[in-house]
Amino acid sequence: MTVGLNGTPASMAAADWGVREAVLRGLPLRLVSAWEWQPFSYAPLAGNEMPEQWSVRVPEETAAELRRRYPGLDVTADRLTGPPPEVLCEAARESELLALGSTGLGPLAGFLLGSVAMATVAHTERPVVLVRAYEGEGEGEGEGEGEDEGEGGDGEGGEAGGGEAGGGAVVLGIDLSSPGDETIRFGFAAAAVRSAPLRVINGWNPPPYFGHGIGDDEGRRAEAIDRAAESMRAALAPWRERYPAVEVTEEPGIGRPARLLSEAGAGAGLVVVGRRATPRRPGQPRIGHVAHAVLRHCPAPVAVVPQAPPPAAA
């Protein structure tokens, strides 16, 4: 489990979420900073401390605090040199999961996704979780948290960054035209490790003439829902067999997929979406419009899972 740190309250919320996720999954935790990280969206420096000195001090102090709170957890801190997106992608390659922070601007404005987070999500080969922190969160948090926790911690202290890593249902969004095994596997595994229910959501955005009295709108909507439900059952059947303990709810719906997923994220422990892998295009990171909208508006932590491209047509 790897967390990218840059000293902002959002990255500290990501560290708090990441340590809980590491405990849930039984993984070591690695904190990574890039001292060339520019530009700073938040000014963490004080006095005459140089950026290079700060980039060593903050991860080490954060790691020491997490070791105190979770004495049974293996926590390491690394200061790496290089362009932050490349550093984070390389660190993610050696991990099961990478966590980064994003700052909430309010219920209407959504969340601020920095250029580093955007580029990392677009190019990494591993799942990335964007953890939420609202303005004013993260400063002074962690004081006195987890002092009564047992060996390895039990995840009871603090609620920064969208709540506990293990709290609430897991919401999984799938594209029925090309459901990705990687995304489905991640969603089921996340629900299993949390002992949480899994809500699987697919949204169908009807054509513009629906709702204007052209044709049998209600009948077509019902048929579309029935077809989606049948496709969902078929896509999820092998995963239900692989994870029999996971309680699964299939929710085909009418509407924009990003809106349905963002609304379902209220109170969820984690929302999972896929990102279709594409060749790297310098200066043009691609995340996909659905994943991007969910990252902007969903209140829960959002996992973006790279998917293999569909096979080329013969």
C-alpha cells in the first residue's frame, strides 16, 4: 500500500485512509514524497526550511506518528527524486494500491484534482484511490488518535478523508458494453476485505427524444432496464461464485452513469470505476469522462482501476 505525500491536508487524509486500508488488507504501508513537486497548491514550508529538507522531514514524521498509532504495521517513508507523476507511477508499480489526496471545494463545486493526481491516475498501471479532504480538514488531525488501539490497530481512530477505509458499502460502476475483469475483481475484493455489501451500478443515458412523447418511452425504458439487469447478472455470475460471502445488489438505472455513481457515493466506503488503458500521449492524460466526473463530484473515496483495452475487431 503506497501513499503519495506532499504535505497538504489532502495528502494527510490520504495517509490516514491508506494506513487503515493497509491494516484491512494486511499490507505494509509506504509513504512516498517527491521533493521536486511543483507547483505547491498549499504552502507547507515554514521559516528557512528548504524544500528538500521538508520533503524528508514530513514523510518521516508522518511515518513515526502512524507507527505509534499502529505498532504492528510495517511503515516506511521514502523521498524520491524526479517528476512527481513519474515517481508516483513507478512507486505504484511496486504496490497493490496507490492513494492520493483531493481537496473538497464544497457540495456544489466538487473536488479539486491537481495536475499531478490527474497525470498519475491517467498513466499508472495500478489502481489509484483519490481520498477526499474538505477545506480545513487534516490540520492538527491525528492528535491523540488510536492510542487505545491494539497491536496493528483496529481502524477506530479518526475520520479524515471521507470516513473510515472500511465503513459503508462498496459501489462498483461497470460498462456493460465492455465490463472489465480488473474493475470487477477490485470491487469484489474490496467488499470482501471490508465485509461490506457491494452495490453494482450501470447507468443508461437515453437518447434526447425520450421523454418528449415520441414512441413508447416507458416501455422502452423498462426493456432497457431488463436487458441491463440480464447483462449484469451474466457479467457478475463468475465473481459471485468466486466471492460467495459478498452480498451483491445489482442496480441498473436510467441516467448519466457519473451522476448515479456520485449519488450512490453518499455514505459509501469506496466507489470503484474503471479506466480503459490507452497508449501514453505526452501532455494529454486520458481518464475518461465518466471516471473524471465521478472524481470531481463523488463524496466518497474513489478507486480508478486501469482496464485492458478490448480485443481489436477481426
